[in-house]
Amino acid sequence: MKKQLLILLLVCISVYCHSEGKQPELQPALVGLYVKDIGESITWYKDTLGFELLSKDEYPDYGLKIAFLEREGFELELVENKSSVTRESLLGKGVNQTSIVGFMKLSFKVSDVNSFHKKIKSNNTKFFKKISVSNRNKLNKYFIVMDPDDNLIHFYGKDNS
């Protein structure tokens, strides 16, 4: 009996010590974007992608306006900062192929890429890449649109048509 209790105690200690060394699971929660006009961006993300506004605050002493939007547990932080510079002001017009190190795109997986594409297209959204077959997974299609600040928003998923 003592031997069984000792084994049980050692197993419990081993499980406890092993669980203490585990890293927490990682779950995407929020992406922050600098925007030129917070009101225009809030409207676009609400009307085009179905985000809901959680809060909006202004910090006039710092030249900041910050809004938090949410959709299905994922939050988007929009920041209007009077000291921000635009891609166009850095690169000039017509230099669309130049990349800037940092944020590249925001991606969303959709359940039916064709129906979502039709919905987005009906909102007169600016397209960066028309709907195409994915090179990575031939069963998926994708397309890329631009928000009011020309941030790339990527959508991919199965073609259910």
C-alpha cells in the first residue's frame, strides 16, 4: 500500500512539474493599424467587413485618436496619429511595387470565398488582386482588397460554388 501511494505521489509530482514548464498557447487577438482618418476607417471596417465598434478615445495632447473594433473575438485597433506619414508621402505616386519593411497584410479565412468576393465587390471596394487560385493549395482561392489607407486585406478559402 505504501509503495502504491509513493508511486501515485511521484506520478502527481511528475505531472505537476511537467505542466509548469509548458508555454501558454498562442491565439491571435489583435492587430493595430495606423490610419489617416479614423472615422472613415471605422465606417469601412464596419460596413465592408462587419466589425463592431467597441470603443473610441481621443488624446488631443498627443494628437491621437484610437478605436477598437471586434469581429468574432478578433480585435482591430485603429490609430489616427497626426505625426504619421503615408506610403505616398514617402515614396511618391506610382511606386506601388515598392515594399516597406513591417506590416504586409491582414488575412482572413472565409468559408465561401466566391460569395464573400461578391459581397465585397458590391461595396465598391478597391481591389489589389483579383480572385485567383492559390499556389499553395489548389483547392483554395484568394483575393486582396485595400482599405481606405491602402492596407492590404487578404481573403482566402474554399471555392464552394
